[in-house]
Amino acid sequence: MTDSAHHGPVTATAPRARAPGFWHNLAFWGLLPSWLLMGVALLLPILIIAAVSVATRGAYGGFEWGFDLSGYRQILFNEGWTGELEFTPQYLVIILRTLALAGVTTLICLAVAVPVAYHIACQPPRLKAALVYLITLPFWVSMILRVYAWMIILGRDGPLPRFLEFFGAHAGLSFMYNDGATLAAMVYTYMPLMVLPVFASIEKLDGTLIEAAHDLYGNRWVTLRRVILPLTAPGLISGAILVFVPSLGAVLEPSLMGGGKQMMMGSLIQLQFSGGRNWPFGAAIAMTLLVFVMIVLLLIARRATAKESTA
Amino acid sequence: MNQKAVEVIGVSKNFGSYQALKSISFDIRSNEFFTMLGPSGCGKTTLLRMLAGFESPDTGSILLNGREVVEIPPHKRRVNTVFQSYALFPHMTLEQNVAFGLENLGWQRSRIRSRVGEMLERVHMSQFATRKPAQLSGGQRQRVALARALAPEPEVLLLDEPLSALDLKLRQAMRDELRMLQRDTGITFVFVTHDQEEALDMSDRIAVLGGGEVQQIGTPTEIYEEPVNRFVADFVGETNFLPVEVLEAAGGMATVRTPFGQLIRVSAPAGVTKGAATLSVRPEKINLGDQAPATAFPAQVVNKNYMGGYTHYLLSANGTEFRASRRNASREGDTIPVGGTIAAGFAETSARVLLA
Ligand SMILES: Nc1ncnc2c1ncn2[C@@H]1O[C@H](COP(=O)(O)OP(=O)(O)O)[C@@H](O)[C@H]1O
Ligand SMILES: [Mg+2]
């Protein structure tokens, strides 16, 4: 626990002899390059996609600037020959399937990461540092290579089927090209993004608080629910966001591991920009995804700040 | 009222090859303010954590109100702890912190509410009931930690150096407050400290721990005035160790020859035998100048430290150096110059032969 002097409202007492002139505002000019870079690198692509999503589809692929919501309409409705709108759940199913895959991936990562992170946090400092390093190790290898490695592990004559054959499974077994394979690769890929923030929050947790909970007649369950979870929630939430958000846009795992049998949002978007040549539609799906993610993040952020200020 | 709240029987604990506790035994009486006093690293916290249930002894047993508890987990012991770092739940308000234990015990809502109010009132924190720990000062957190631990009316309250993080003024005030709380509630307090002054001030009884063993158990006066060995005499208060020769010892008394050439009869613990021994005389019990008794001897002032209320002297007689302090009872009190000679002496009842 930090010293009490660090708490309490910080009152701004910067001397204000005179308002600084616009040209003398050093902070503004000093930070301008950073702001410009951030704006160009982050905001501009999103603005372009937003503009494309309301553009008109070109006759031979591509698009023409304009304002046309048919890209968005196409997510739910199909335009018949005669121009009537027909509800088609085809893309909605893809969106829901993607949400489900991302959700399950997040839950599995959470369930595995919490005990792993807890275990790492309990190790002596040197081993702890080594284990954290090991957790980040897969990031040093290209993601495509790692997915191919998984294809080898699970595929026909791969280590896992061979291993099972050794114990009597029939030959020629393969675990590839299904939802399970997709999920396995997704969990593997995003696991570090979950473990690291969860580890950080568990490590920060003061062990005497857990003892205090036991001391005050709390059993394991009460201690977990009322002390450990609330205090590590920020780490769990950031881990969940870090896994869930990129899972929504995953392309490699569903197409390579799942064999592309089950279309996901990421592949759908990619298809519109390549083979399908319907850029406004692809951009509209991407924007829908973005808005959805932003709403979720805003809700979480609002809840977090509301909790902080109920003091 | 002399029931035993806690019995520690032959408890030992090793950490690796390090022997933290070597077969310790003692009792704590119901409703007493019991202090475990010892230098840092002597195993006080380990012992306290065993009473709470966070640590288990390698050998021996621990009884709480006559019941063996070594196998019982912390949340099933009617014992509460005031942690050194307070360990208040940072995400809960003060009310919620104090209510936590009561909720786990399954108290009724209305009863919890009134008990929480009562406890916060008692530690003068009512007006902050809905605040969180981060918005409090150290002293205030201390009070809440006390309220939280006392609320469930534990059979024994454990306190691990609860005052060491507070500043000096606050510490003195909290000593009185703790003592008062203990008297009012009648709950057995087991208090751990390395501060001998705290121990002497607050305790009904003190156990002096050192080297993983209980060195002595007794009332503050017994510990201070009749230390059984060199460790206790040295750790609790200041003292002079004078090399003496025991000529005869029997029945708790001994005749000894001091380095100043006197033959005196002083109290001695059982086990003292003829031969070389150590005599302990506290500096404030060596009287100087006109305050010196008839048996006084001349001593040289080697050095002195004027402290205002009293003066500490380093004296030398017959080649033996020793310390004496003198209360400056009048304005002219401190007139003895360094290098000068002064009469020094002590009553026979003020000295004590020590074991080892
Ligand atoms: N979990 C532990 N592992 C190893 N050594 C420990 C552990 N807990 C305590 N010790 C050692 O045991 C001794 C007693 O510790 P402690 O009970 O905390 O002493 P105190 O509270 O009197 O300062 C110390 O030397 C300490 O280093
Ligand atoms: Mg300690």
C-alpha cells in the first residue's frame, strides 16, 4: 500500500501569470509531430474504410466515391431481380459464428491463463522472468509458420495422430480441417496476450489480502470471488479484450486450420477486397465490426470508471 | 479467570536448514494482553502466523481454548489478525471491510449493520464509513484494521507489530487506545513487537524470544527487574554487565564480590553457582554524588551526555567502566565535570546475578 500522501485530489497550482500565446505554446508544438503521426497512421485508414463503406460499387470491381448504404444493407438483405429486399441470414450467421469463435477462444484462454499466470507469479524472481520470457517466445516466429507447424502436429502422420496410434488408435488419423483445429490454433496464437496482463495483475495482488480474507472466515471460494477476482479484474478484462478483438478478425486459422469450410468475418472481408471485388460491402462489414468492438470497449471503460469513482 | 486461551506445546519450525523455532512451549491466559518481544528475525511473526493458521509447526501442538488447531485452516479458527501492513481490502469501503468477517460467519444483515456501526464508532471512524482505505492516513487505516479484526469477537486477537508503521506521536496514542480496547472488550490480545518500551508499557505479561527460544516469561516488572539471563537483561532496557565472583549462592540469593571491592548479597536465579559470573545493574539504579548510598565508591567521569531531563555518565572505577544516569531533579543537578571524581553506588536490591 502506498503512502497516504500520494492519495487525495491533486490540485493544479501551476502559476498562471499570463495566458501563453498560441505561438508560445511549447507543449502543443512539441507534441504536434506525434499527434500528426498518430492521426495519419491510425485515423486515416479508418476514415478511408468508412468512406469506402458508403461508396458505390463499380461495375467491374473497385468503387466510385459517393454516398450509398447498399454495402450495409447487403449484410442483412439480398436484392432480388426485381429490386425487392429479401432477408438473408447468410452473413449474419458468419458474424455470429465469428463472435462465437472469438468468445470461446477468449474463455478458453482465460481458463488456462489464470492458473498459469498464478503459478508463474508464485515463482522466485529469476524463474519468473524466464517463464514470462518463454510465454512471449512464440511472438518471435512468424504467425504463418506457427500455424503451419500446428497443421503438421495435428495432420495426417503428424506427431499427435502418431502418438495416439501408438496407444491403439487406427492409422491415418487426422485432426485437421474442422472447428476444433481452428480453435486450437486460435487459443495457441492468442494465449500470450491473455497470460501477460493476467500475470501482471496477479503479481501486483498483495498476498496478505488473501490471508486477511481467510483470517476473516472466508473460504477459498469467497476469497476468490470477493477479493482475488475484483482485484485482478483489470488484468482479466484487458486480457479478454486483447484476445477477443483480434480473434474477431482472424483469417489464417479458420482458412488454414479449418480448411476454409466455415467462413469467418475476417475471410469474408478479405474476399470482398480480393476475389469478390465488392469493396463497399467489405468495408461495411469492417465498419460494423469496428463499431461493435468500440461499443463493447466503451461499456467496459464506463463500468471501470464508474467503479473507481464510487468511493 | 485464569483459563488458558492459547497453549503452545513443543512447537518447532525449520525453514530449510535454518531453525527458526526450537521446541517452544508457553501458555497465554484468557483475557490477558500478552506480548511476544524479541529482536527482528527471532521467529515472532512465524509463531503468530501459526496461531492464525497460515503456517504449521514441524513438531508440537497448538491449543486454542483447549482445542487442538494445528490441522484447522485459518478460516475456521476463531482468531483474527491485525496485519502489520493493515491488509485492508482496497476495493471495499470501510463498512464493507468491517462487515466482511461477519458476513462470512453468516450473521444476519441487521446485526451486521449495527455491529459495523458500533465498531467504527469505537475506533472513531464513523464519519469515514463509506470511504475506501486509500483515502485514509496510516493511523486511520490502523484503526479500521482493528475494528475489522475485533468485529467478529474472536477468542484471540493477533497483532503483528501494528504500531511500527506509525509516527512517534501517533504510536504513543495508539498504545493507550489498544490497551483500552483490550480492557473494554476482554478479548485476549497477542501482541508482537521488537520495541521493548511498547512491550513494557502495554502488556500484562511478556514472553521474551531470542534465538528461536523463549528466554523468559513474566510481567513487565519481572522482565525488567529480574531478568533471568544476559540476553533478556540486555534486550530489555539498558544495563551494566559487571564481572563478579560468586562466593556463595543459595535460595535465590548470592554473595558476590564486585570489581569495586565490595561484598554484597544480591538476588540470583536458580542455577547460579560459585565462581565467575555477571552482575546486572541498570544505569538509573546507580546513584551519584549526594544521592549515592553509604556503600558508595569513588568513580571517575570518563564522558557524559546531557539529555535535559537527565544526564548519562560513563564512569570508571577500579579499571571497570560502567554507565549511570542521573535525573536532573534541580537546576543545579548537572554540575559534575568530565574528568572529575564522584561517589557512585547502588542498593543491593537493585543488582542481580545472571546466568550465562
Ligand atoms: N517462509 C520463509 N522461508 C524461509 N525463511 C523464513 C520464512 N519465514 C521466516 N523465515 C525466517 O525465519 C526467521 C524468523 O522470521 P520471523 O518469524 O518473520 O521473525 P520476526 O517476526 O521475529 O522478525 C527469519 O530469519 C526469517 O528469515
Ligand atoms: Mg515479524
